[in-house]
Amino acid sequence: MFGVPVYIIILSIFLLLILIEVFSNHRHPFWNALLGSFLGIAALICTNIAAAFTGVKICISVLSLAIASLAGIPGVAMMIIIDLIT
């Protein structure tokens, strides 16, 4: 992607999320952004564990992990809806 390493892009998006948290007047913006990332990854893992019962399986790749960690639970929900539509 234009010669920019992927980790620089992910780091800059994470810092953007922290800035959004700071300007939202949260008391702990870093921990809120980190918690959202962990909850997104946990939701992705739980979705794959429940795939035997629900039939919805999201392949764990760099892209799906990036979406889950940057967008959190809404990102995982978006991937589930896209999987159900296609």
C-alpha cells in the first residue's frame, strides 16, 4: 500500500482511536482503546468457536484481525453480516 509498512498503518489508526477517546473526555483513553481492541479479537475468536453451532465462520487472517482489533465488536458484527449476505 504505497510502500508504507502495514504496522505503521495499524499503529497510526490505533493512535487515531486514542485521540478520539481523548477528545471524548474519557478518563483513560489508552485503556479504553486497548479494551476495545481486545474485545474485538475476543468476539472474533468466540464467533469461530461457535461456528459449529451457528454456521458462521470468519477466517482468521491479517485483515480480519486488523478489522476486529481496530473496529472492535462492531467490526466483527459487520464481518458476520457480510458473511451471512454472501
